[in-house]
Amino acid sequence: MKLAAIMPEEAFDLDESDYNFCFAEIALRNPRYAAYYRNAAKRGIVIMDTMVFEHQRPLSTPDWLDAIDIVRPTVTIAMDVMQNAEETKQRYRLLRQLTSTPLMAVAQGATFEALADCFEYFLERTFWIALPVQVVERRQERFKYLDFLRAVGVPSTTNIHLLGASRDDLLWERSYSDLRFVRGVDTTKPVAAALNGIRLPSDIDEATTRPQAYFTTPRQRCIDAQEKITSNISYLRWIL
């Protein structure tokens, strides 16, 4: 399983990987950020998402399409609706008509059963499906579903991405690192820990709280913490 470390806007080049995660909103306003991930997509995988969680509002469809044209990512996450399978499917059907870039569908649902049905719906329509963290009280559901998929299997062309890390130590995620169809997980946790002055795995339970202004962290602060950033990312990649 690959780890995509989500970097602050000014620190995008402080980690090199063949499995990357970037945001459309930042690419639209930062040409250097966009160019970095456009080049990274020529060498490996670049997943592009939108900052709905951070901004609490969806990105407009024209802006989403502009970001795709600028970055040319390997795969773009189709804008979903949290815990709403039907609206998520509807958005996916619409967005699929607007771009030729491969889309990653997000399995959503108000219940575990609805999430499972949504996953199966997308299984017939795309090679990439994301399983989100979900709300706190439902955080273990995606692993319950991965246990099911471990037993029944999925088509060899299926790629599953774990959207966000469930725990600071990635304990649950690494329990599924043997599943070849689980390609990776994205997280800010190792970089947040470094910016908090902590080297993993020490104090991991409280290390990775993301600063409120995480994405706008000044570049010099990131450079000052670069040794810890590199160490923390390497540690989590090693345990995965």
C-alpha cells in the first residue's frame, strides 16, 4: 500500500513519491503547485481531489474542469456527497460526461448497506473507487467492507484508495496492506506531526493534530521542519 502525504501549499516539493494527492483549488491559484503535480503524473500516480471538507462547500464544475486541464492528473475524484449514495451516483454520472480523465468514484451511503451497494454500483463503472473515512462513529465501516472484499475478491483491474487515514498510527490501514487492490491512502498526519515538532512514532496519539492553517503554512517553517517531515513520512511508508 502506498502513502500519499498531503503537503501544505508551499511545501509541495518537499516530498517525492510515485503516489501523490493534490487539490484542485490550490492548483488553480498556484502555477508552481500545478506544474509540480502535472510533471509527477508523468512519472507515477497523481490523484486530484477538491477541498470540500476544508472549505465546507463544493468546487464549481467549471473550476473543477479547469483544474483537470491544468494538472492532467492520473485520476480525479468525482465530487461526492457525504453519506448520500444517490446524490453521489448522480454527480458521478454527470461528471463522467464532462471529462475524459479517469474518475475515482467515492462509495457513500447513510448506512453500511448503502455504502456497500454504492461500491458495487461503481465497481461496474470505474477502475478507481475511494473508501472514505466517514464520520467518527462509522470509522470502522470501510474496514468491515474490506474484510468482505478480502473474502470475495474484486476484479483484477480494480484500484481502491483509502480516502484519509482513520488513526494517527495507521494501524487499521496497515492491517490491509496485503490487499493488492488497495493501492494507497492519503493523509496529512506525518507532516502535521513534524510541524508540531514531533518525530514519529513517539507520542503518536497526540502528534498529528493538523494545525488550523495547515495548508497555508509558510515555506520557511516547512523547510525548518523538513528533516522531521522526511523522517515521519518515511516511517509511515515503512509500516505500510
